[in-house]
Amino acid sequence: MSRFQRGQVRNLAVPVAPGRRIEPSMLDTALLSICGDVERPACLGPGELRSLMDAEPVADFHCREGWSRLGERWRGVRLATLLALAGAADAAGYVTVGSGEYTAVLTREQAQDEQVLLALEHEGGESPRPGGFPRLVGPSDWDCFLSVKSVDRIEVTREPQQATAATIALARLER
């Protein structure tokens, strides 16, 4: 049985997403904030995130543009680890992961999945493109637009926030 979805072709390139520009000099000082309904709000830099790395999943990636990448190896920090670090409230049912105006909203159940992480490495190395990491990565059956690049914040809430990921990503397909 093929791992490609209907109409998909193999792609060996890493796509560049539209959005804000991150200069290479910013990578060493980039911060990730964890806020919202948490006991211990946090701002973590690259070194702190690296010290928390606890996941190395392999997943297929299928884009609605019609291409796929199979068996992608990632290394990073499980989203569940970051939620525990910040003391996310049990009653908070949603997690918004964002990069600038681009936001993906996950249910708490999705966020706690052991295959969901903020990747800091891909295929054994750091991003070949400035600003690609940390990157939200999930299971092979996720919609491609949930893969948020250059994550700058995680917000834990009791009600779902406004998600922009699908609208922004799918608008590219209409061009």
C-alpha cells in the first residue's frame, strides 16, 4: 500500500512558507513564550529548548499542493513536555501555536499526543533555512498547514482562539 495520498508526488525540497522574515543573526536569541492558562509562564531560548529535547519521530508529510515527503526524521521537544513545564491548567482545552500572524489551534488532546513536538532538527541537522525552527510537527495524518514554522509562542486557553493557518496556507493554492 502506498504512503502517498491520492494525487501526491514525492518532493525532496523543503518548502519555504510565506510570512515574516527572520534574519540569521536572530536565531541565537529567538525566544519562545508559553503563556495563557499556565502556572509558570515561560520564555525559552534555543539553548533551553535544546536541553529539553525528548522526541525523535519519523513521519510522512503530505501537502495539499500535491507533493509528499516520506519518512521525515525530526528531533525536538514534545509539546506535552512544554505544557508540563509551564504548568498548563487541567481545565484548559486548547493550545494555540503561533508564528507572527500564523496560528494553529490544537485541542489539548492533540497537543498531548507523543508525536506532536517543536522540532529543532530535521534529518539530523538544523534548518537549512534561517527561521525554520522551532517547527510544530505532528503525525502523518495532520493537515499540512498545522506545521507551523518559526514558532514564537504557545498559548494555553479554555476556549479556542482564532486559527489563521488554514486560511493563510490554503490561500496560496488559489493563486
